[in-house]
Amino acid sequence: MRQGQSASVDGVGVRVERSVGRLTLDRPRALNALDIAMVARLRAALDAWRDDPDIAVVVLDGAGERGLCAGGDVRALHDQVAAGRAAEASSFFRDEYALDALIAEYPKPVVAFADGITMGGGVGLACHAAVRIVTERSRLAMPETRIGFTPDVGGSLLLARAPGRLGEYLALTGETMDAADAIYAGFADHLVPADRLPDLAEALASRADPANPTEIALLFDETPEPARLAAARVWIDEAFAAASVPEILERLDVRAEPEAAAAAAAMRALSPTALTVALAAVRRARELPGLRAALAQEYGLVLWFAHTQPDLVEGIRAQVVDKDRSPRWHPPSLAEVPEDVVAQAFGFVPPVPLWT
């Protein structure tokens, strides 16, 4: 791609602005939801720029004003799994996770603009970058339990590293973070007003030292308001330190805070199987050495859901396909979740390994 030339192909715009490689997710009508063609396009650009001496920094953003990326294309995932084509889903997850690892390990700084909605697969792209920018419009979440699934794209590791028991809380409720929350929880680094993002991008391209994007970002950084999550740590840490999902709910039920009651109500509407596995995933991720190990653990879990569990298809049906918001979970209650469900999930061996 020559200087200043822009091309949007397969849902991704790729261009070069002086020493900056620009990647723009370009499916705004779908909230830039990530599909396999977009993953391949992003990977190809990053591979091409890795050893290009003219590229010092990569900037990742999203087209439109609604968000960077609402996540993976779960409608396609639903159709694949429902039709018995889980192998296609496996291929997507392998490619997506390899891209997440590439961003995290990239030899040149990747600056991600997590402006607006940034959830699920969008977190995987943005929150492993070297410099993670949020704005007053940012809304970040790992909402996988809401579709009968478990946090992935390295999200379990981000959750595991969040202060106190915020990881368990965010994983089990799917709660949304604003900019202040995202910075406090370790999902982002800097708050930059949305209308200053073009100025930041220009500074990255024009300053004498564009290879130091952190110092440049600090020129535009604004101090966020106190994080709501920080103020909620007392009841979150006490309740979500319990050993199991039923015990967490018991602790939430006796708290006086309205937010605790809301968390309990949200959890009771979700898949009992997904809640149980997600809790174990976050806690086991605390013992893992890094992102690649977390992605490997998540890969086995997501394929266990795709190959063996009805709740994934049912959750996507209720939230995305039919939109009736009335999922019929199997089993329907925590009391009916098999005692060995965590062992089953973590013992699942993917037909094709993630890392070869």
C-alpha cells in the first residue's frame, strides 16, 4: 500500500500515513463485527508491515461512530454450530486467536482506538495492543455468558489480572465498562476525547519520534472521573470471592447495595453451565504464564461449547437471531449442572490444536 492510498477490502481499510500503518474495521452497519475475511485481511497487513522499515507504528480503529468492534460474527457461529459445522468455527477461532497473539507480540507498537462499543472479539483486538485508547463514548465488555458461552480472545487473562474480584464479576455478569472502569480494570491505558482522536493519529504520523506512541498519547490524555468499579470493590470482592456460583449468589442476596441485587438478577437469567465454566476459566487463568496459554485454554473451552453444549446456539438464538430474549438453558438451573462439568470442559481435547 503506497503512501496515502486507502483500500477497504473484506471489511478492513488498509492505508499508510507517513510512518503509520492504519487499519480500520469497516463494517459499520454490523458494528464492525469480526468475520474470518477481516481476520485474514488484518493478519496480512500486519505481516506485510512487520519488517517494513518505513512503518514505525500501527493504528487500529473502526469505521462509523458507534464502536470499534461489537465482537465476532456470532450469527455465523450460530449457523455453523446449528448445522453441525463446528469445524468451521474451529478454523475461525484459530485464526482469530493467532491474530490476537500477533497484536500482543508485534515488534512495533500497536495503538488501538477503542472508541464506542468494544466487546468480545473487539476486546481481543484492542486490549492486547501496546497502547489502548478509550474515549467518553467507550463501552467495553466481555459479555459471552449472555449467549451461553465463556470469555475468550484472551479476555479470561485480562479479567484474571483485574483488581480484586472484578474479573469474576465482569465475566459472570457481562457488565459494561465505561472509560474510567476500563482503565481501572486494566483493559485500557489512556482516556482521549473522541474529537481528539484525529489529532492523536496525526501526531503519531507527524512527530519526530513516532516510535514512542505512549508519550504522544499522554499529550492528549485526560484524567477520567473516579471509576464506578473502584467504588464497588467492597461488595464485589466479598461476594465474588465465594467458591462457587451458587455461593456467590447467596452472598449477593444478603448485600444491601442495589448493584449487588442487580448483579444477582443478571446472573440468574444466564446459562448455569456458562456461569460455572466462566468462573473456573477466570480463576485458572490467574495461574497461567501469559496470553498464549490463556488463548489455548479458552480454545479448548469454546470448542467444548461448540461441539457438546446446546446453550451456545440457544443463547445466540435468543439474543441475536430471534431476539426474544428468552433463552431456554439446558440444564435450566445451577442445581442441575453436573458436578463434573468443569472437568468435562477443561478436559476437552480440540480436534485440531490451536498452536502447531
